Amino acid sequence: QVQLVESGGGLVQAGGSLRLSCVASGRALSINAMGWFRQTPGKAREFVTAIDRNGGRTYYADSVKGRFTISRDNAKNTVYLQMNSLTPEDTAVYYCAPRSSPYGLGSVETDYDYWGQGTQVTVSS
């Protein structure tokens, strides 16, 4: 079992930035890729970005490419999401998720094994 705690969300004006963090505990050594997803009310969870175990490979949704950056610090069992040039369309609850499979990064919910409680990001216009 892996426990996840996301933090760093909040209210920001359009054009602003936020940095989300996700700390993993428990069986953190079983984690390979890490992903970030987001969800708005009434909609399915949407893939945002993922990073491989060593941090050398990343994958971004087109909607955030060039604005968001994922990184990780394995010594701290932490993954980060730097979000720049935020727009109201980025408003959502953001979740991190670990992937135990060593094959690929994954871009759908079923590719990932556990979910945190999420952190709310609200971007005002």
C-alpha cells in the first residue's frame, strides 16, 4: 500500500503560478512512474502529466504542454508539479498517483495504482 499526500493548491489569478507537491509513503519503493491527474465536478479524471522513475522521461497532455513541469525527488519520495501561466480552465482538484508497472508512463486512470485525497486549484479570471 502507498499513501499519498498532495499539497500546494490554492487560489491564484489567471497568469499566475502554483507548485504542487505529492509525498508518498508506505511501499514507496514499489513506485515506478508517477502521474498527475485533475478532475472537475461531473467530469472524469483527466491526465495531466507523468514522469518515469528516474525523472528522465516525461509526458504531458497537450493542454498543459509548455506551461506545466513535472519533477521528482526520489530521496524525498516526492513528485512536484510546477504550474505556470494558469488559466481558469486549469481549475480542478489535482491528484497524484503512482504506477507500479515498470512499462511505460501511462496516461489513463487504470494505469495507476493508488490515489491521494487531491488538492484544489482555483484560477480566477
